[in-house]
Amino acid sequence: MIYDISYTALFFFFVFVGLVIGLSFYFGRKASSSSSYYAAGGKIHWAVNGIAFAGDYLSAASFLGICGMIAISGFDGFLYAIGFLAGWIVALFLIAEPFKRLGKFTFTDALNAKFNSRAITLSASVSTLIISVFYLIPQMVGAGDLVMPLLGLPHWAGVILVGAIVIIIVASAGMASTTYVQFLKGGLLIVLSVVLTFFILKNGLTLTPDFKGEKYHSFMELTPQVDNGKVTDVSGWEIVTQQAVGNKTFVKLSQNGVERWFDFTQDDNKPLLKETLTVTQLANGQQLYNGEAREKRRFYQVGNMSKIVVNGQEVDKTGPLGPFEFLSTLQESEIVRFLQVKFTDGSDQVSLYYPQVTAGKTFMLPGLKYKIGRDANLWSKLDFISLMLALFLGTAALPHILIRYYTVKTPRDARKSTILAIAAIGGFYILTLFMGLGAAVNGVLDVESSNMAAPLLARAFGAALFSIISAVAFATVLGTVAGLIVASSGAIAHDFIDIYLKRNLSDKKKVKAGKIAAFAVGIFAILLGMAFKGINVSFLVGWAFAIAASANLPAILFLLFWKRTSETGIAASIIVGIIASLAIILTSPTMWDRYGLDPANAIHQLENPALISFPLAVLTVYMFSILYPKRQKDTSLAAG
């Protein structure tokens, strides 16, 4: 898409960034000890921590990814929100209080509290690092997507900008500044989402969205002459080529030297060519958008309704609607979705987005993305179960979430923080349903980046709302990335260098090592954010949840609830969970596509590994604990 720089957005962006960096330097003066750097000294109030929990958890995946996935895939996108929220039940009833009693600074501290095992220290620190990196990828991808309309910069520049700011935040003050950044952006994100939902309901539904003088683009429909299923003539156009992709046929036409692709359909034996959106990567490296250079602005935002039905009657516009009226009207109406196909046209690579009218009832039920009903096969059913398992179990095992329990004073405060977080997160996820559906029907979708659904919807209602929401969304990324880098730096400096390598660092040196580690992880995150451009961030976060559920949760649950759990069992289960989940992810259809290979020929068709990797890790911790019983605590390896 082509985005114009909004100077109002620039103002709010620099205000937020300035505030965030100011907080960092303010708390930086107080972060001289390892306790203050890694756990804010354990002095955070439970209410602040609860909202910070929400701010940490409501990352790019929640605000950008879920809204975008709902806009593209309907109710299937909302399944992520259900899974994300359900995971907090595990955290509340099984993890919060007992984990607070065990820990000090890091996830490894708690896991190793009863053993002081070098094997646990190494495996848990590696697990923390891998999970944090996989969680960092979608945050950096989301940051790059946000910066394009906000600052007019390319995706890679946004990724570098976020990385630089977060490195400053973490290197300045660690967990203290990170907590208050998350508290601030968590509260603002919820408030602004309420405001955006109000505007969606007030605007209602219309067949011809028209915001701020920018009318929804009316897509061409041409009637061709057909012979034996082939287009033979189109009035005013020259036929260039026809391409079959699966069960679809696309026709490239030329007019005045500009080539365009059309979707060829023959509904009820009535041939029709429907205009598509097309990105063509030429062999010389140039990209064309609908047959012309990007600067021609011939690539449009999409997403509208083809039919609105109210009380059995078709209307052009509804006017303001209540929350339940909005949902019921959508269910009875029809929505135009744009689906993507990729193919080769000679030496050119074509990404084509074609319109498909979808019944509201279909859009509001599972099945568009995750095939679990009529069109399901064994792989699609297994993949859906695997995703839900990862989301439900992963929350309670994310290192950057777990370390937040160490920022409050008591186990009771940890429980109260969790309850407040559940209330805040649950309320927000209800709002994502309306924001995602609003983006789907108001002509604001960027087909190249579903992650921009919510910010572009806000832009439709005014520059000020877009500016504030984009700035807060950017702060959302900053806060989450900061928390992840704190967790990563703790794993490297505190767990690996100080304890595993037995360097016995002084308090001052431990903080210094953490800051150096934060810088290194930040650079690595920047590179990964560039590499994974274009993938929906909620989908990417699902991988991090799957690894956390597989590598960490079996070890945590057995440690807390089975007295015979041994250090060998814990370390082995972490290693098996990591290896199994990574092996499945790296051989998945999505990664096959990233390798430049045909996803249909991937080793397997499972996108989410938890269904296999989690049971393997559970079996491993049980078997190894039986085979290699726990030994007496070795006091010579006391944790630092």
C-alpha cells in the first residue's frame, strides 16, 4: 500500500516515545542492583502489575494480529483471543502463587529452586532465550507494519527503530521502566479500543464506505465472450494470457499499455470477469501494483459488504447499531473477502488477491481458516487442536509473563495481579471482535498486511484517533519487546553466565552483563523482524506459545505437583520439548514457503506443533524422573 505521512500521528508518536524514554532514564537511576534491574526490586503494587500484565500480554499479536485475522478470516481469528484468554485460567489456578514462592529473578530460578542443577540451568536458560526470540519476531514484524503509515518509512526502518528504542529502555532501567511502560500502554490501549468500538457501532454498516472524502473503490466487472471454458474476447480489452490456479482461472487483460488480472467465473452459466488486486515481482526486481508503478496509487484498500439485510429486507445502510444488532445484522448479510493466490507468469512472480462473496453466517462461524467442519481433513483437524492446545497451555509457561510474578511483594499479590489481568485482557478481547469485524466491512483492509486492520480502521474515523491509536500500538510493541528482552538478558547474564558458568558475578557486573545481553538480543530481533515481513503476527505468536507449552509447562507442572520429579526429568523434558516443537515448525508448510518451496510438498501439513511436542515432553519428564530419581540438593551449586 501507499501511505501518506500524518503529521498529527508524528506528533503523538514522538510524545509517546519521549515519555517512554524519559521513564527509562528516570528509573535507570534506581536500577543499580540486580534485583531492581531484573525484578523491579519486588516493589510493584499488585494493581499496577495487573495492568502491566495486560500491557505485556496485549502485544502486537493481540491488537494488530487478532484484529487483522478476524477481518480476514472472521470468527476463526477470534479463536486466538479465546485461546489466549483461556490460558490465564491455567496461570491463575496452577502457577501464580506457587511460582512466586519459588522464584527470585528468572524462570530458571524457580525451576531450579529445589535442585541447583546445572542441567536445569542450561536447558531452562536456552528455553527462555528460544521462546523469547520466537515471541520477538511478531512484535518486530508488527512494528515495521505500523511505521509505514505512521512515519512513511519502509518496513525495515520501523523494525530498526523499535529495536533501537527498546534497547535504550532495557539497558537504562530493566524491569522497572518496562513495567510502567506496559502499565501505561495497557491502560491506554483498552480505553482507545472502547472509543474505536463506539465509532464502529455509531457508523453502522453501509454498502459504500466513505470516510473523510475517500470513497471505497468500486471494482470493475466485465462480461467476456467464452468458448469451451476459455475467454475469447472482452470489449475494449486485449487478452494477454489465461492462468489456471487450482480450481480457479485468472485472465490477464491489457488496456492502454497497462496489464491487469481478472478472476474468471461462470456462475449460473453467466461468464464474468471480476477485477483483482495484483502485485507483480518482475524479473528485473521491479514491483508493479495492478500493472503500474506503486507511485501511481492504483492499489486499493478493500473490505466491504455486498448485501446488508435488516429484518429480512435489503438496505444500503443501517445507521447506528447496538453491539448485538451489529453482530446479528452481519450474520444475515454478505461480506466481500479478498483471498490470495501466488503463481508464476513467465519469469514474473504474481501475488493476486481476488474477491469472494461470503455469507455472514459463514463468516461468523469457524471454518474459513481452520477447516474443522465439512471441508476438513485429518491434517486440518489436528492442526486446529494443536493450535488451541498451544494457546491454552502456553500462557502459563511464557518466561516474560512468569518473571512478572517476581515484581510484586507476596504470593497473594501475584494472585490478585493475575485476576486483574484476566479482567482487563478479557474485556479487550471482546473489543477486538468488533474492531476486526469493523475493519472487514469498512473498506480499510490492506491486503498486503492484515496486521494494519485496526490502525487503518481508526484512520477512517479521523486523523487524531488514528494518530493516538497508532502511537499506543507502537508503545504496545515497545513494552512487550522490552519485557521479552529483559527475560532474555536474565537468561543469558543471570542464568547462563553467572550460575551455569560459575562466574559468581558481583551485583554490578550482573546488571552490566544483562545490559550487554539486551543489546545483543535486540540486534538479533531486528534481523528476524526483517526476515518474517508479511506474516500475520498472531500466527507467529502461536509458534512461541507452542514452544513454551512444550518446553516449559510440563516441567513446571511436574515440579509443583509431583514429588518424585527429578532434575534429570525436568532438563530432559525441556530439551525434548524444544527440539520436537522446533523440528515441526521448521518443516511446516509456512516455513516451506519461506524456503521458496511448494508448501503442499512439505514433510507434513501441521503448522502448530503442540499436539505432538507437548505430550512428548510430558512423557519425557515422567519417564526420566522414574529412571533417574532426584538426588539430594547439592549446596555447592548455590544460585546467585
